[in-house]
Amino acid sequence: MENLIALLVAAPLLGAVVLLCGGRRLDAVGHWIGTLLSSASFVIGVVLFTDLLGKNAEHRTLMQHLWTWVPVEGFQADVTFRLDQLSMTFVLLITGVGSLIHLYSVGYMEHDERRRRFFGYLNLFLAAMLILVLADNYLLLYVGWEGVGLASYLLIGFWQHKPSAATAAKKAFLVNRVGDMGLSIAIMLMFTTFGTFAFGPVLSHVGDASEGKLTGIALMLLLAACGKSAQVPLQSWLGDAMEGPTPVSALIHAATMVTAGVYLIVRSGAIFNAAPDAQLVVTVVGAVTLLFGAIVGCAKDDIKKALAGSTMSQIGYMVLAAGLGPIGYVFAIMHLVTHGFFKAGLFLGAGSVMHGMNDEVDMRKYGGLRKYMPVTFITFGLGYLAIIGFPGLSGFFSKDKIIEAAFAKGGAEGWILGGAALLGAAITAFYMTRVMLMTFFGEKRWQPDENGNEPHPHESPRTMTIPMIVLAFGSVFAGGIFGIGDRFLHWLEPITGHEEGNSPVSALTVTLATMVVLVIGVGIAWAQYGRRPVPAVAPRGSLLTRAARRDLLQDDFNHVVLVRGGEHLTRSLVYVDHTLVDGVVNGTAASMGGLSGRLRKLQNGYARSYAVSMFGGAAILVAATLLMRAV
């Protein structure tokens, strides 16, 4: 079975090569080639998963060495794939949800003349993400990491004729370069500390390194995770990334890019476990981001940007859980998987709404769509119930476990983190109920556009609704299946480890508290958007509301601190270069020029000058000789 691992990557990678290099002759069938090859990767993943289930827990790690990448003395990099319980979980999520998004894209991109190229980019995205999660060393992981960054740039800016899309792609690329620098530094620190960057030797010899070195490595890994997973302070790219086609948003937010940071932290768990200060920073980043994203989601009228704020918040939950160490690793991945189902369903549902509303994204111009789009309404509604943690649905099982794990941290830290997670649950219930009410309930609010074309909302074709229905089933049942008999915990525990912690409150108390804040959030949203007409233009709102509409001033902060700061730094360096460096160089040159000019006057070509010089020199020599004799 080990020989099948490479085929997981080879199938979508072949699709990318064929579709991007095959030319226009493949335009008519390119979308089906891309979908078929991504589905083939999923089928191979299911076969390998079945094989792993038939093995004992200690034998569930399969390795496939392909070739030695860099064979030099003292430095060796191998292209080797590792398939274990953690990477297998990601393989099924990436290929399963990714294949559904491919199928959805067949209908969504039907009229796009560059559809073949789009599917080539989708296949490239899957291949890069699979390399990332299957790599057996950090250097190969870095290859997949950069491949994901490239594919995201190509997909976010796919409609590059729109200046906003081109700008969003560049922004995502540049912000992620900051995080990528953290990963590259971490890899270099690993090599200088352990003499290798392979997972096995690095993670098993953590005890041989000092806590200071491990803290440095862990913080650099966290910086990388913040970039890919859009966590504070590198979260500014995620909202703008909605400029890409909606299937891209679903793929990035549910199955690929934003999950990479969580994977990196959990895979490197041994390093973080030995660096408690870095772990604390991880939990703080997660707690701050889950509240940051939730607040931003409350103020967005663009349906995709509201869901983008939601993704930022939900990934914050996962990072928070990962920062808890063995108490939360399993639950971080569990929520990542359930989130993959309901967030993909929500984004595809948003795309379906846009498909029926002439690509309109402003929820204030929706209303009453449940009558016109019943399948979209039901599937989106199930995703909504799952994300707010409605009892029995996926989010209820995974997010509540994270809240319990936060309290189980113990002490003041546990109360603060648990309180932040509960507050985030309340805000989640509010903003997601707001999205549901503004989109599917109330009276219709759409109007003709500037050309007099009035939207005629209608249900999407089957190529779009079938993936939405499948994802809705996952939104309903995945969490319960994972939770029965702690199946998911026992599946991942050999890789991630697990501790129960020491919670000051019972699981029942946490569940009741979560239900209370859920009801409060839904109730406030209903009072504001269900019982009152939705105005066509958003009211001015409070200072916090206005700030949230501008993403809590994250771009303003970046502009003042980074852009303006960079400008001032550059000007200072230019001034130093011109005044100090150039001054020294030019001054030295001028001094030598002046000296040479004066010395040059001694060689004027006149015999009388040379005679005087010779006479003077002879006189000096005679005087010196007489003086020495006298002494």
C-alpha cells in the first residue's frame, strides 16, 4: 500500500500539468479531467484509509521514499511521504471536499472562457496541499507550503481584469511571505540544533535542545501559521481574498490553505509542548483572533466577507485548542474537519445565492430567497445550525470540546480562555443568524441594476446543488460520528497524544453555558433583523460597528505601522547612505584628488624648477651631515 501514497499527489498534479499545458483543444473537457483526477485522488485516499483501519495503532504509519533530493556531505534532503492518522485525516478532507468543490465549479464556472485554466489551478492547489500534509520533513513541507501560496495567488487573482482581484492576490501573496519567512527561519534553526529537519529525529530529540532554542523555533512556526491561517497579526489578506471565484473561497477556507497553519502546529506538537511560553502565545493568538474575526463578521453586508470573518474566528478556535497542548490537539483537528464540511457548504451556498442574484453580494439586497431557492436554503441552513453549535450537529460536538478544553487548562488562564471561547460562541450565533435572516427571510429587497436588469432568483443546477447536499450531510452527522465512543480521539491519540486536564467546571455546565449564549446571540439577531425591516443602506452605527466594517482598522494599522514605517525607514537609510556612506567615499576621493593635484605641481617640466629642487635637496643633506657630526 505504501506505493499508492505518491499517487495521491500524482493524480491532481497530472491534472494541473495537462490542463495548463494542453492548450485550447482541452477547453471542452478540461473541467471534467480536473474533477476526475481530484476524485481519483480521493478514491486512493479511501483505499489507504481502509488499509490503515485494518492495522493496529502502532503500525498505522506508512512511508514511501521516492528519491534523495539533496545528497551532500552533512546535509541530506529526501522526498519521502509519511501517511499516518494525522496526514490521513487531512488527505480525506482535502481530496473529498476538494472534489466536491471541483464538481460545483463545473456549473459555477460554466460560462467562463478560461474554465480549463481555472481547473488546472484547482488541481495544482490540491497537489500542493497534499505535498504539505504528506511530507516527512519540514523542507519538503516547505515546498508544499510555497506551492499553496502560489496556487492561492493564481486563484484569488483569477479574474485579474478586475483591479480589486489583482490587488487582493498580491496582498495575499505578500502577507504570506512574512509568515513564510518564519517557517524558513524555523527550518534553519532546526538544522543547526538537531542536524536534520526530518520529523522523526527532530520531534524525538526535542529533549536534547534548550528551552530557549525550542521557544525560538516554536515562535517562528507560529508566525508561519499566522500567515497561512489568517491569524492576528497576519489576518488582513483573508477578507480581500473573496475577490476570487466563490469555489476558490470554499477551497481556501474549508479544505486547504487556512488549515495548513493548524496542521503545522499540531504536527510540531512535541516542540510546542517543550516550549510553554510559545504555547501561551499560541493560545493568546487564537483567543484574540476568534473574537476579532467574529466582531468583523457582525458588521459585513457582503455575504462572502461575513463568512470570511467567520473563518478567521473558527480557525482561531482551532489555534486556541492547539495552543492548549495535548489537552486540545485532537479537538483542534476535529473542529477543523467538521468546519471543513459546514464552511464549504456555507460558501457554496453563498455562491449559489450569487448565481441566482446576478452576482450580487450585498445581503441588504436579498431577502425572502428561501421561497425561490429551497435546496440552497435548506443546505445553507444546516451549515448555519452546525457552525453556531446547535445540539446534535457537527459544530456542537467539536466546538464545545474546545471550550471544555480551554477551561480544563486550569487557573486564571483557563477561565480567561474559556470565557473568550464562550463569548465567541455568542457572537457567532449573532452574526450567522444575521446572515440567515438578511438572506433568506423577510421581504424581497432586490432592485433593478443601473441597466434596468432585475435579478430573477432561481435554484442552481444539479452540479452545484449535489455537492451542497453532500456537505450538508457532513454538517449534520460528522461530529456525532466522530464523538461516538471517542472514535476520533482514539484515532489521533497515537500521533498527537491526549490529556484530560483539570477543568474547574463540568462538561454539562459548559454545554448549558454554550446553549445559553447561543440563545442570547440568536435572540439579539432576531430582534434586530427578524422583527424589523432591513434598511437598504446600513445605518452609521456605533464606533465599534464602523471600525468592524473596516476590519477593525487592520489595514489602517498596517498602513501606518508597516507602509508608513517602511517609508520612514527607507528615507532614513537613504539619508544615511547619502550623507554618511557617500560622504566618506566622496570625501576620500576629493582628498586624494586635491593631494594629487598639489603633488602634480612638482612635475611642471621646467629645468630651473628641477635644479632648485636638486640644490635644495643637496643643501638639506649637507646640513644634516654636518649636524650629525657635531652631535
